Amino acid sequence: MMRTLYGVGPADIPAMDTDRLRAEFLVGDLFAPGEIRFVYTHVDRMILGGAVPLAAPLAFGDGAGVGTEYFFTAREMGVANLGGAGSVTVDGKRFVVANRDIVYVGRGAKSVELSSDDAARPARFYMNSVPAGADIPHRLIARAEGKPLDLGDADRANRRRLVMYIHPEVAPSCLLLMGITDLAPGSIWNTMPPHLHERRMEAYCYFELSPDDRVVHLMGRPDRTRHLIVADGDAVLSPAWSIHMGAGTGPYAFVWGMTGENQAYNDVAPVAIKDLK
């Protein structure tokens, strides 16, 4: 199952009501038990996916939805497990995937199979796929292999740990960057200060929220911000022209994925809080 989002520009935002804003930038209902779901966005051609295998594995690889022979004829992907133990099998090679592990699937793969060890506690696979122009081997990046960066300040409620997984310093890719950020106890703000990265887009998938909690995700141009109310398992598209920051009503984490002209994580233009409107 794949649906398409065509993307909009910053000039379109002022005319959007809440429903339209959510329809264009918020991707919900990715994680359905026993299904794989994909969303193809024209924002740098990123595909977001969710899969929750139960007793039977879930498989994909056909390229009909992307106009190529195979899904990975000209694409790469990161597959993050946000649920129970499972496995990702790429062209017959099986990777055992624990919670917070990520599998990199390189260009040229023909089939991917996703499985849960226990249908009562299924794996919850979140996927980012982008166009790729190089062949890089598939590999597992275990949680312990990620590169952590501790950021922010507790007294400003934005202390957090960012862990790089698919990144030149950990596991190379062609254009995809992917990692996971956790907020420290008592902190609520992510991505501070807010910033723009004109040469890259980003997607967030928020997880580990309680059913009663939400994240208020801020987006838009710095002088004309908007917000999205985000629940557990929701993903947000952040085009290059949009800021991205958020605050939660309770504990949460998020997967970030990026693609664009480069993989320079610090190629950003910070925006001062006092300049936001």
C-alpha cells in the first residue's frame, strides 16, 4: 500500500487550515498490525514506511510503485525497529534486529522480508528510503554501535541524546542519514535552537509517547510558524525551507531521517528563538 504526497511551498502555508496542514505534512497510520504501508513524498523523493509483522512475515521488493523493476533498483533504505525483537532479511541474508537497531538496505536489493519473533510483542519497523546512486553493502547497525552526541541544557528543558546510525562516521550510505534522539528526564524541547538546512529535507517519526501525550511540533518559515499536534507513531515531513522543533507533554523519542545535497550534519542555519513569530 502506497500513497503519494506532492509537497507544497512556503507561500502556500498561510492559506492552510489545520486539516490541510496535517494532510500535507503529517503522516499518520503507518503502523497497522499485519501490514506494510508506504507514503511516497515528492519532498526529495523520500518514502516513509511502517510495518508490523505478526505471525507471518511481511515482504516487499517489487518496483511498480516507484517505476523501476525492483524497489531498490535506484534506492537505499534505513529500517529502524521501534518495537519487539524481530528480523530483517535482505536477499536471503537475515539480520536479527532488537529494539532501537537499524538495518541499512543498499541499492540493488531485490527482496526484503520483515518478521517478528513474537506476534504478541511484534516488531515495529519504521522505514526511510531515498534515491541512491551508489552500491553500498547492506548491514545491521546495532544500538550500541551508534555514535551518541549529548546536546542541550537541563535548565532550558532541552537536554537530549542524539545517536547517529546511518552516517559517514558510523555506517556509510549514498544520501540517507538516519538516527534516534531521546529527551533526558525532565526535558521536553527537541532540536534547539531551531534551524533551517536549505540543502536537505528531514522527516521525524515520534515514538514512545503514552496514549494521552502529544508533541507540539513547530514548522514553517521563521517569521510565520505553524504547529502540528503529533501522537505516538506519527511522522512529520520537514522541507528544507521549514524550521523544525517541538515540545512534548510527556516523555518521547524520535527517529530522524535526512536526504539532500550532502551528508554534513552541521550544514544548518540556526534561527534565534527571539526571531520566531
